[in-house]
Amino acid sequence: MSERPSKKANSPAEQRRLQMADIARLAGVSVSTVSRALNGSSLVNDETRTRVAELARSLNYSINLGAQNLRLQKNRTVAVVLPYEASSRQHISDPFFLALIGSIADALTDQGYDMLLSRVDAEHLDLAAQFYDSGKAIAVLMIGQWRHHDQLNALAARQLPLVVWGGALPQQLYCSVGGDNRAGGLQATRHLLGLGRRRLAFLGDAQLPEVWLRREGHHQALAEAGLSPDAALELALPFEPVGARAVLERWLPQMPDVDAVLACSDLLALQAIQVLRAQGRRVPEDVAVVGYDDMPLAAYCEPPLSTVHQPVAEAGAELVAALTAQLRGERASSRTLDVELIVRRSTV
């Protein structure tokens, strides 16, 4: 009678044990040393840990972090919270949100963390603490400061591990990582003024901290050119495209002398271009338009959109690095990332 193949020998666990033995043989160390190296143990020196990791990659060996965390009863879940405004219901499908969430997900995965994506009411940012208090997550990454900087300060004051995508503000207790919003507004406005434009519309709700900082840069550039800000040229628009479009269709016909637009997102800029064209105004001949974020769609619309590039790919890594520093008990400082104006045919 032939012997049946052992189920154990064909099991994923057994196959992984055999792979680990191969790594140990090639590295000239014990299987237990390989196990410690792959789990980041401080008992293994850096040289051995690096050699083992390289061999593991060459053999397509991967650590099952989910099973490992369950076995060790360790929670490695980070709550990524995207607030929503009940009035606009800005969608999670916004291209900037999707790009930033993707960047964060990649960075968390690289560090062996799981991601819990959720939403809370933007009027009650303190609700984000529920994920930490309930034990569902060990820390919180918040996308945007919205209108309640004070609630974020309160979360930081109670030692909640928290990092926020947003701008650095006065009297800020929490750690933030964000693009240089003031510099973005400054660069965009200088560009428009350099083209000879003088009636510049600013589109965005300055009650939101990031938009406020962009408007501060806009005002600085106007002052440099000897111009005073004109409140009549500043329109507090929601980021949600449908709501923004309705407001623009009422507002832009009342502003026939506007010769340039600085919009605080690429989607707002594209809505402005559509409304201007519907009125028979040409872009950029009659009105030059600059957006913000430099989402991939900005390069492929017609005309291609001049916009302020935000370093989204870098942002995820910076946010996660700041959060893991807090989890190690270190003080994480806020960081402002460089932005860059990308000039395309919507302005020249």
C-alpha cells in the first residue's frame, strides 16, 4: 500500500518553514536567527538582518503580518479618517483624496500596519477618538483640518497618537504634515500677475485652514504688486463639484472684468473653465485659470491646466513616519512640504 502524502508537508505553514530553512542555509545562520531577523528583532545585528531580508526577497518569501499580529495579540491597525461636511457631502472619490489615501496605504503597508478607512462629521472631528478608545486602532491619521482646529488640539492634549494632513497653524498642539499652502498661493498669484492679469478671482472657502493659508499667499503676491485684496473677487466655494458649479453659474456672470482665476483645487478650476466657456469667454485668452493639487487629470484636460503640484507620493511616507515616531514615544514635529507651480496652457 502506498503511503499517503502528508497534509502537513503541503501546508502553507510547512512550505514557509522549508523556505526559512533555505534562507538560513544560504545566510549561514540558524532558522531561529532568520525568524528573528524577519521579525525585526534587535537581537540580530544590522548586517545579518539585511542579508536575510535580501535572501528572503530573492526567494519570494513574505511574512504573514496579519497572522503574526493575531498570534502575538498585537494591534497594528491605524485609523485613516476622512471627515465629511453634511452640507456638501464631498465624495471620497475626489481625485486628491484617492491619491492621498493610496499614498498612505502604501506607506502603512511598507511598515507592516493595517488601515481602517472611515469617515466622521467634519463638525465633530473629536469623534475620531472613538477608534482609539475602542481599541480598533492604535493611532489616527486625519485627512484635513476642516473648521475645528480646536478639536484637533484637544485630541492631541489627551495624548491620542494623531497626525493630520494640513497646514501648520498658530498655537497648534497636534502634529501636521502638509504642502506649503502659503507658498502655493504666492506662486500661483505671482504667475498670473506676471502675465499682466489684474482682476484675479480667488475660489475656495477660507474658513478651512489650508485654503486660508493659500489666500494668505495670494494676498502677499497682490501686495508685492501694489494691489489690495478685493473681497468681491473672493468666492467661498465648497470643494464638492456639483455644488461649486451651481454657485459659479450665478457668480461669474456678475464678474465680467475678471481676467484670471486661482481655484483651490483642480476640480474647482475645471468647473470654472466650463462655466466661463458656457458664457463665451476663452481660456486663457480672456481668463487665465490656475488650479491646485496637480492631479493626473490636470495634464489631460483641454486646455491642460496650470496648477500647484502637491507632493502626494511623499506625503504618505511623511505622515506615517510622524505617526510611528509617536508610537515609539518620540515627539514628532510638524513638517511643511515644498510645492511647485506647474505651468500649462490654461494660463499661457
